[in-house]
Amino acid sequence: MNIVFFGTSAFAVPILEALIDSEHRPAAVVTRPDSSQGRGQQLKASAVASVAEAHGVRVLKPEDVRSGFFLAEYQSLKPGLAVVAAFGGILSKEVLEVASVENLNVHPSLLPRHRGASPLQRTILEGDSLTGVSLALVTSRVDAGPVLLQEEDQVLPTDTAASLGERLARLGVGSLFRVLRDLDSFLGRAVEQDEAQATYAPKLSKAEGQVNWAEPAGLIERRIRAYQPWPRAYSVLDGRRLVLLRSELCAESGAPGTVLAADPKQGLVVAAGKASLRILELQPEGKRPMPAEAWLAAHSLAVGLTFS
């Protein structure tokens, strides 16, 4: 049957690539329109669009998936199955009714936990030790459809949203192909989600990347990992914007945001609302990522300076 793939972000790429290389090659890919990125704000295609175009798969980039124009174009594909992974938009009832068999959602969390746009980031922020992938039906409510299959994975203490997403995407590929091999059977065993257990992962904003040093050090450390590759955790010290890339917890305490140590031997230690953080890797504005020790060797900092 014809398959149409809906996806946009990096999590969806391994899933699309696996479909392209299989007997389930999509008839078309639907993705979000090109967006302005970088300092020059140049238009750039989504990660999914780039892969689809490189493999000669038809790409649709509707401004609005609810529009009559897109709906007519989508209907002309006569899809039997829609596969949705990190698409970044809500599919209307009219769109969901087009596929003759079903609409499948590959979601990187153990639903009903972390429904929504940022499950990878929220998994790390909440300090979850267990996560996974859910294969669920798409409904008009975000990530609330019956679940066909779930597979678990551990959250590593060093995971960023990027590394966790890569691992769960590979897990999602295997889960999707298990379902496709025996679709009727999985559809017959779909389980409704427990609404009482539902939690939500709202869309991230760029402003969330600014570190609030009044928060406990453990939460800031998780933010640093959760916000990679976007929006990235940052703070300002002595007028210099620093992106924080890796850190570890320390026992020292002090006024939140205060530099407690700043030398190549002790490293860069900053007080938080509870305990403190040693910054292991950072990226100065306009520079490449570097070890904090290398940055300290080139910048003389006085203990007692305060991050904004």
C-alpha cells in the first residue's frame, strides 16, 4: 500500500531512511516549510526534506495542512498508511480520514508520559531514568491515540536530547517494522492510554535556554544536556555570552551565579541555588566549543564574579 511519511526534525530522519531502503518506500513526504536559520536568516529545508530530496522522494511543504489545496494534493496520493514522526504540526480530522488503513505515530516517550512537542528534552529535564518509543494511532488529540507497541530504553546520565533522540530513533525503526509486518494483529490489540497518567511536553522556546542560577545545580545540569542541540543553555559572565555544553555537580555552595573557582586546576565552578556546577565544556559567542580549562587559560577571571 502507498505510505506517506509526515516528519520534520532529526528524530524522524533514521525512520524515513529505513522506509526508503525497504519495501515500504514512501510515495511522498510531508514536512514543514523551509525556515530561516543562522545569523544570515537564510531559508533552510528541514532535515527530513533534505533526505527525501536526496533520494528522489516527492516532498510536500504545506504552509497549512488544514488547507483545501494540501488536502486535495494529499488525497491524490491515495495513501493506505500515514507514518508520522516528529512532524511538528497537528493533523486535522479531514487529513486523518484520507489514509485508507490508518495513521501511525512514532513517538519518543512511553505514552501517555510526555505527550507533545518536546518529549526528549522533558525526559531529561524531569530526571527520568526510563524512556522508550511508542507506536500509537494518530487522533485529533496530540499523542493521545491508542498504543500498538512500546519498547523501553534507559536514559543515560550523560544523555543530551540529541544523543537520546538518535538512540530512540533507531529503536523506533525496529518498532515500526515490527508493526508493519503484522499490522492487522497490532491494530486489533491497540490499548487506550490512561488519561490519569498523562503528562505534557510543551514546545520549547529560545528564552528557556537562559540559565537561572537560583535553580538547584542538578536541574541546571539537566537543562544543559536537555537543550542540546536547541535552544542550548547559556549565561552571561562579565559581558560575555557563554553557551554551556557539559558540566558536573559539585558540593561547594555560595550565592547563586557566583564564580567559586576559575583556574585551569579547579576549573570553572559556579554556585547554584543548591550546591554548584563545574563547567567542563563551553562555547564563547562566535567561537567553537572548547574545554573550560582552555577558555580559562586565555581569560583571567576573578573569583566572586557573578553570572547574569
